[in-house]
Amino acid sequence: MPLKKRSPQWPWQGLLVLILVGMAAGLWFATQRVHYEWRWERVPQYFLYQADEPQVAPAAGTVQAIHGDGATRTVDIAPATGGAPLQVTVASSSLQVKVGDTVAADDDIGTTPHWRIGPLTQGLWITIWLSFVSGFIGLIIGLITGLCRLSPNPTLRGLAVLYIELIRGTPLLVQIFIFYFFIGTVLNLDRIVAGVGALALFAGAYIAEIVRAGIQSIPRGQSEAARSLGMSSTETMLHIVLPQAFKRVLPPLAGQFISLIKDSSLVSVIAITDLTKSGREIITSSFATFEIWFTVALLYLLVTSVLSQLLFWLERRFARSD
């Protein structure tokens, strides 16, 4: 029997290209309708910029000599109390003294340029750090809660159900406010700790249900076989059930961690300078509204895409080990 001829793919690929071109044209048309003056040249400075750091006289004295003829100058200051000359290096264009001038301690001599991290880079780092820490803690909370959810002990099972339903039934924004203004005030918590705690508890409730579903998807015969070999309930769970369940729940866990990165933007309401809050602060001073929000969105997309590819690689690696 002849093999079925594979249908050509180029029409569908051409359709994809047409859709993407149409989306790009629609975006361009929308920007023309709003009559907005784009200022993309302002964006790079919010990632990394060069700032002038003042250089002052280390002690009172007299300018004895000035060396150098390039981009920098070295100023020799003879201390009024005597001793070896003190040297200060500054940019040539910023030099504010000449030979023979008398200077007091902490008088400005000039400046030196230094590269500094911009607010978008700082906000991106805070977002990644918050997401990683809260995700790790949330994974531990979810694992413990998921096991309690399946426990035959009615107390543990009831507490797990109460926690899951309470967290899943209320908005994250409300939980952040409660955690910061109520629990944070009672326990005197820093806003960073309150933000991490709220995100971890929120993620833990959803991870608990993912863990529960993964454990229940493992055939009961696996546990019965392990018990027949003399393994305890704890050993069966750690060595037999959980490794198999982890492979099955990796895709929904990936989705939960990606959602956590995006949900972390809500901590900006309690004055944590994450990526979203950094974007808002930049807009108030630069008025580059669309450029900054598009940049912020692309940064979130970059982080979630990298995490998605990493988890996809883990999923394929585990699949090959089966």
C-alpha cells in the first residue's frame, strides 16, 4: 500500500506570515491614529547610564601641580598641615581648580564618570528575585499542603482545604493588602517580606492542588507494590510516588510559575520598586508612556519565555528518562 503523500505546508506558513504582517500593519496604523511622538532614544538610559561622581579635596591645602593631558587630570594638593601631596583624579572637562589655588577640605575639584544601573534594570532584578524566592517557598508550601490534602488525618486535611479555598477564593491584590497592612503591622514585617509572603501563600494554594492531582494520577498499584516490598508509607511517597508525580505535574507547575512572575507586578501597590513600579516612576519624569510600557511588557515576556524554555527542556529530559 503506497504511503499517503504529506500535504504541503507552505500555504499555512504563508498564511502565518500574512497574519503577522497584518498585525504589524494594524499596530503601525494605531500609532498613527493617536498622533504620538515616539522617543525610543530615551529608553536605553533607563537600563544603564553614565553619571558624574563628584571628587573633592581630601584635606585643606594648596594645588601644587596638575598632571595629564588626556581625558583625565591628576591634581596634586599639598596639605596645609604638611606632608606628602595628596592626589585627586578627575575628568579634564570638569576640572575646577588651577595651580596655586587654595582649597578647603571637601571642596569640589571636579567629577569622574561612572556607569550606573538604571531603574529598569534594578526593577527587573527585583521582579526576578521576588518571583524566584516566592516561587521556591510556594513550592514547599504547596508540596506540604498537597500531602496534607490527601492525609487520612481529618485535622490536616481540613486545614489544607481551608487554606486552599481561602486563598483561591480571594483576589491576590486583596491578599497583599491584608498581608502588608494587617499581618505586616502586627509582626513588624518589612514590605519585601510581606510581598514575598503574600506571593508565596498565593502560589502555594495552586501548587497544592497541582501536587494533589499529580499524586492521585499515579496508579494505586505502584504504592501497593512498594508496600509489598517492605517500604514504609513515607519511603513509598518519597521514592516511588513523588518522582513519577513530579514528571506529570511539570507542565502545570511551569504555567503556575510563569503566572507568578506576572502576578508579582501587584506588589508595586505596597511600594516595592519592582519592574512595574520602576516603569511608572520613569513615566512620571520622562512622559514616554508608550515606550516604557512596551519595554516593560517585553521584559516580562523575555523572563517568562526563558523560564518556559527551561521548564520545557526539563520536561523533555524527564521524558527521555522514562
